[in-house]
Amino acid sequence: MERRRLFCVMFTIWFIATSASDVFAWGKGHRLIRLWAVARLPKWQRELIGKESLDRLCRDYTSLQDKHAGRKAPELDPYCIVPGVRLSLHDVNAAEPSAKAKLWYLDQIIGRLQKDEIDEAMKFLGVLCHWNEDPGSPGAHSSPVSELQIKTLIPPPKDKERFNYLYGAGGIMDAGNYKIADVPYRPRLLGRTIKEAALRIYQHQRLLRQEAGTHIIPIIQDVMHGDGRKADEHRAAAALVNARHTADVIYTVLCLATNRFEDEQPTWTEQPLADWLPEFRGRMIPHPYYVTPFLVNQAMDAKRKLHPLEFPNQRGEISSGYGMGTPFSLDFVLAPGDVYQEFRCRVGLHAKAGSDGKVMFAVLANGKELHRTRPIASGEAAVAVRVKLPKSDTLKLSLQTIAAEGSASSHNLAVWADPTLLR
């Protein structure tokens, strides 16, 4: 019995170590996503790579890092080990190692394409695509909470307690009978330089993970307490968003490799900061923003009513930005950090701020203050801010609101209007 128990324990450890990366996310979804993305590449790119190589990208090279897991396929070391970088090729990692790895993969793919080593390029591209597909699956790679936490909040019925919620082995995420909608899509260019593409791929990967996470609870609820049809709809919706992102990644890499950019694609000389996710992990500040210290593209008054972003007697529409409480720091980590050279915005108190509001606005880069406004009181006009950004491998950009002496926290309703990165 002891020997049998020991065998079972060892088998379980082996199974987890060798199979974990293959069961946390998409199973059949990788191939469905890849086929959908490749079918929407422009004709010149499909002809450049050729049907046979694209077929291998969608069939043989969909899950190379899964085969490599636990170093059980050392022949895949050249494609699955990034020199000098430790990270997961299944998850959204911290910005700095992610940037180094993405730059390395882009270099490998582009260099081999330019040497006409198409098949080798497809192997590296297959790993990069898989890395950008796993976080798009509603499961372990996109969940902000653990399996135990979810099962505590949504306990399964007695007859379904054998199921795992987040994990593919006995799980419910990449299951069912879903298909990706056959809708038109034109891939978007994510950058005209390798550094620009690496930065934007990372930011879009983070957005993809957030989007996938929104489907986890509805899938669990329907599989546990419904008939499963809604769950398939959510799986299909997540896969469609993921497929668009994969198409963008492949398209961008091939544009960079050939230095061919279509005129109608964006030049990315400006990037609205509100299009990206900040590094926010939760924090409380004074009323009324105390639970959510900031809101995207809207503001909240002292009675917790929502309003569009606006300044007193403002001139010009606000396209995007943040309504923010005080004191607070909203942080963004950019890596590579030398893609953009300037930051601009307009700041002031919202038109609905109370009469006792008075706030200073500061812009920091890697902890160093680049600019601080004078105290801006309720009813005053917005102030334009434009600062040069330092060159750095990793840039932490912080937007800070600072309460002026004597101001009322519930009246300090700050607005960052059209925060924009420029190069």
C-alpha cells in the first residue's frame, strides 16, 4: 500500500509538472484562433510565407512551449528559452522581462524571414502567438483569483464537484462546442519599429487577459447551473477577441520583416494613455472615490453621480482621460521605455467639483518629478502640461493628484484630460 501510495503521489507530481502549461488555457482553441487569424492576413503576406508554412504554423507549431514544458523536449530549447530572461511563455509577465523576451522573438522571426528561413521563422512565430493566446483563454492564465476562491464564491452542485473551473484537466473552460464567428477583419499594425511593436503587443496582451477574465464567471455559472449554451457563447466571444489579436501580431511581424507598411495603417506618433491598462492593484482614498480611486473617461461627484469629463467653461472636447480622486497616483509601466519622448495632457478640477476643491497635479518618471502644477482651485480653467520623458529601458510614468492645504477631499474631483504619449 505504501509503495502504491508513493507511486500515486509521484505520478501526480509528474503530471502537474509536465502537463500544467498544456491544461490551463486553450486546447483546440489554439488551432481555431491561428486558422482564423491566418485566413485574414492580406494576400501579399500569405503569398510571402506560402501555404505549406502557414499550415505548419496552424498545425505543427501551435503549442511548442507546451511540448517543451518540464524540459521534456530539449530539441525545442532554441525556441522556448529566451537567453538571459526568466519568464512564463504562457502568461502576462512583468513589463521588463516581457519586453526583453518580445524583442528577442521579434528579432528571431524577422532575422530568419529576411534570410528566407521560413520554417524556422514559423517556429519562433508559433511560440510568440501561443504566448499571446494563453492569456486570452477564460481560465487560469486570465483569472485574477484562484480556483479555491472562485469555488468558494460559486460552489458547484454535488454532482459536479469533480470538475475543475479554471484548469483544462477535468475543467470546463476550453470545452463545449464553440466556433469562432466567421466575420471580416482587417489586421491592425501594432508598430512601425520593433520596439514600438513589442511595447504595444504587451499592452494589448494585458487588455486581452482582462477581457478573457470577464467571461470566467458566466461560463462557470452556466456550466454549473445552466445548460452550457451560454458558456459556449462566452468561449466563442473570448476566442474571437483573441483571434483578432493574433492576427494583429502576425501581420505586424510580417510588415516589420519586409519593411512594408500600408498607407492607411496608423503611424502611432501619438498614443492615448487611456487606451492602456494602468498598474492598479487596489487602494482606498478619501470619499467619494474611496473604493475606485479613478474612472476611465468619466468622473464622479460628491454624491457619486457619474458625469462626462469636463472642465469649468472648457474649450474643446475631451476625447479620453481619467476622473480621479485625491490623493492618488496612477502608474503605467512602459517597456521598452524609450519609444515615446513626450507626454502631454490638460489638468484641472471637474466642473462638478465642490467649491472647496484645490489640487496640484504632478507627472513623475521612474520616481523623479518632471512637472508639478500650481494649486488649481474649483472653477479655474484647465492647465496644459507637456513634459519630455527620459530615455530608459523601463519607464514608470505616474500621474499624481496632491491635495492643497485646506481643500476638501470630497471636492477634489481631478481630471486628466487627453493624456497622450508622443514620439
